[in-house]
Amino acid sequence: MAVAKSNSVITLKKPDISVSVKDISVKSDFVFYTRLVLLYLLNVVDWLCTEVLISSGLFVEANPVMKAVLNDFFLTLTVKGVLPLVLIEICAIVYRAVPEGESNTVRFIINFGIIAYFFVILWHILNFVLLFFHF
């Protein structure tokens, strides 16, 4: 709060703390796109961890869809690298197309994916511990 003196009269001026809707929208967009990047990075970490664990010879792929794909590098790259990018771009297009505040479905899907990958990565960490200690 600023204080100004003028002819023996003290006036108090309130600081301007207004936040525009545009500022909130920019922050919301930043959070949304950060979650998209996080989702893709978790996907890549899952892919790399799976490849390392399978290459040890002590683990097998539990996902029947990915089990058929893992033998061909370019098919794996398409399924684990390119296809998720396309899906993330579709989410970004839908997010930009709907009015602010009405993209709850897209946000739910992304948050669900992040939580699911979180548990998959935890499972990989447990498997790496088992691999390290040769249980």
C-alpha cells in the first residue's frame, strides 16, 4: 500500500492487484500443455523401461498388444512413439476448439493417463529392484 502526502492530507492508494481473464487463461493453457508433455514423457519412460527389463531375459511383456509389437522396432516406434503424439495432438486440438472451461473430458483423459502411467512406472521401479537383487 502506498502512502502519499499532499498539503498535510495523507491519502492511501491501494495497489493494483487485478488479474485479467487472459492471465488465468494463459496459466491454464500452460498447465494443460505441461500435462500433455508429462504424459508423453511417461509413455517414453515406460517404453524404455519395458525394453530394458525384457532385454534382461527375466521379464516378459504383460500387455498382449505390445507383446506382438515389440519384435519389430519400427512398429514399436510407431505404436509407442508416433501414435501417442498423434493422440496428444488430437487432445490439444479439441482443447483449443472448445470454449474455456468446457474441456473437462480432455482434461480427465489426460489426468487419467498420467495417473495410470504413474502406477506403471512404479511397477517398473519394483521390477528393477527385483532385477538388481536377482529375486
